[in-house]
Amino acid sequence: MTTEHGTDHRVDTDVVVCGSGVAGLAAACALGRLGLKVTLSDKRPTQPSVWKGEVLQPGSLDSLHAWGALGHLEARQAVRLSRLVARTADGEELMAMDFAALGGERPWMLAHGYSTILECMAESLGPTVSLRRGVLVKGLSTDAGGRISGVRAMMDGTAVDIRARLVVAADGMSSRLRKLVGINAEPVAYDHRLLSFELPGPLPVGDEVSAYVTDRGLVMVYPLPDARIRVYVQVRADELRKAGPAELRRWCEGLVDQVPALNPIAKLLEENLERRQLLPVWRYRAPSLVRPGIVLLGEAAHVVHPLAAQGMNTSIDEAEGLAARLAAVDFADGAAVDRALRGYENDRMNKIQAVHTMSHNAARMMTSTSRGGRAIGRRLMRGTARSSRLSYLTTYNMSGLGMRPLGRFDRLVQLGVMPDLRARSFAPPRSPGHRTGSGTQVCRDNGQKD
């Protein structure tokens, strides 16, 4: 590592970002655009290949465009997905989120491999950002007043002192930095996992995410670039433990029997059973996001079920919101930086709650394996599909362009208990698909509140 102080292994920077996943890269992109000197560090020498985090919602695309990452993704043949459709096991449509209805410049989701998304973001880092890999953070530094002033780390067996006016903890769900500052979080595991497959070949429908609500839970299918197909199957934690080839084939046959809509890709699935990854599924929210001199971002702060594809997108939105709060701050004034951090926390906590509620409700609807749970979930989805207002709002909330949480009246409409009397007078936002500020825009509902 190069240093500014000869051989004392010290680096001075405005911001040190710990973790180079989507949250860390987004923070480095957004803060670097302010002209700040940013040191982006990661303990891993290289990025591991993980089959997750592959769908970007419309609300993230403006930020990626501004940073230059969107152009890199499109040059590498990222797939545009116009709809997210919930279907029965035999393919009947229960509810569709049509992002074209949102209008705006980019009314679609974008899909690419997680590693490629990270690479494209890394290629977009500004000239004031340096990315340093193989840096293992061991502790935090503090000034005379107890404010965090950087991190102590190891690189290539050498102790390194990185002094910074702001530390961004983007080091994932098991965040060491979160623990070091005494912010406790208790992850809650869902009672299922997701088994991920990558199949070679095109899908009959190439521009949608298909989520099948089945007796076994969720099965999700969508296309990736280079004629690849991603398949997620909900499984019990021990469902395929130590399964041999014959048992895997029987399992695959049973899956296709349970989900007839998979018949067009059944042969591909059987041929690629050995290429799979098992992903645990968690949720949690940290009770606080900041301490003097440090802020938590991305999965260091909160985790949601991946079904709603909100993880990467909230991380990108959080980075933009943090940069907006810090844009006019004198970084030489630690007290001013900390005031901005508290303002950021006040901005984010309600938004995080709303995203968690939406994601958890969607997960319960789609993943329940009880007869009652499946029946209620399908009833809610069909009720949403019958109301153009609720269809729009659900799509809008999922898109990351803003949030209008559904209330008690909306739930009664979804269940079919009441007609949607508000549908006739409902008006979407003045500028559909447009994101203002840090991503919050509330749909007008004619002044009525639940």
C-alpha cells in the first residue's frame, strides 16, 4: 500500500469505506462525485462468485447512469425486464407488476450477474477514489474526544492506520464495525432457504421475472445475459443435504410435477443439477445507523428477503441519500459531519421500515407452505390485480422510485371485503417514474389516509 508518510504505513483520507459490495461501491461512487478523497477497502483479494443480487429496480438506474455504471452494464448486454409476474404452479397469472406503467426514462428492471454488476460499478469509481483489496480491518481509531477517526487494518501482514473524517461500514450482515461501535442487531432466519441454479439456454418469455406460488413455496425464474436462466427454488434447510445423483434426479422430477410451468426448462434443469448454490435467507434491522464519525450502509444496517429484489436497490438509494446530506458539509468540521449523519439517520429509518414491511409481506404471500397461508396469499394477489390503483401502487413501491405503504383500507380491498372506491379518483405522481431527492416520492391519493 502506498502511503503519504513514508514508511509509517499511514493513509489519510476524507472517507474510508469498508466493504466493496454494492453498498460500499455505491457509497464510493456517490461520495467520490462530491470531490471527496475516498479509500474503498475490502478484506477479500477477489470477489467470490455468488448467484444472488442480480436484479436492479428502476429506482436504481438513474444513479447508475449518473455514475457511468449503467453504460458499462448495457455494453455487457444486461437484460431489461419489463414485468414481475406472480403465477400459479401451472403458469396462470395472479398479479403482474408492469413497470412500463410507471413511465419515466427507464421503466424497467435490469438483470446481470452479481459479479458483473460489481465490476461495472468499480469501473465507474471517480478519480478521487482508490480501491484497495486484501485489507482486513482489525479495529477503530478515535480522537481525543472519542469520535471515530479511522480504522486500524492489516494488509499483506503489515499494520496500516487509515485516518478518515468519516468511516462507512459497508461490511455486510456480520459487520465487524457495527459490533465494534456497540450497535446490536439480531438477524432472524426465515424457515426456508433458496436453492439457486444457472441453466444454459433462453427462456420462452425473455423480459419478465416469473414468481410461481406453489405448494412447496416460491419458485422464481428470470433470464440473464448470454442466454442463461436463473432459477430459485424454495427448500427446507436440510432438503437436499448429502443428496446423490439419483436422489437429485428424483427431486427434480418431483419439482416439475409440482410446478408444471417449469416443463419447458425441465431437461435443462435436470442436466444442471450439480451446478447449484444454497442461499440462507435472513431479515433484520439495526436499531441505529450512526455513531460519531461512522455510518452503517447496506447489509451492515439491514437485510430483507431477496424475493422483492430490494437489497442492492436500497443500498444505492442510501448512498445517494448520504451524499446528499454531506454535499454541503465542511469535512474538516467533525461536528458538522456528525449532524449530517444524524440527519441521514432521521431520513432513513422510516424508509427502511417501509421497505422491510413490504418485503416481509411479499415473502409471506409467496413463500407460505400452509394451506391457509397459500390461500390468503393468492387472494391478496388476485385482489391487487383487480384494482388498477393497487396494481400501480404495488409496482411503484417495488420499483424503488418512492414508497406509498398500503394501509388497512387497501388490505380490505385486496381481500375482496370492500370495493376500491378510491380507484376512480386515484392519480399517479405528477412525473411518473421520476425520483426526487434521495428516492422518496409519495403517490397522491386525493388526501385520504388510512
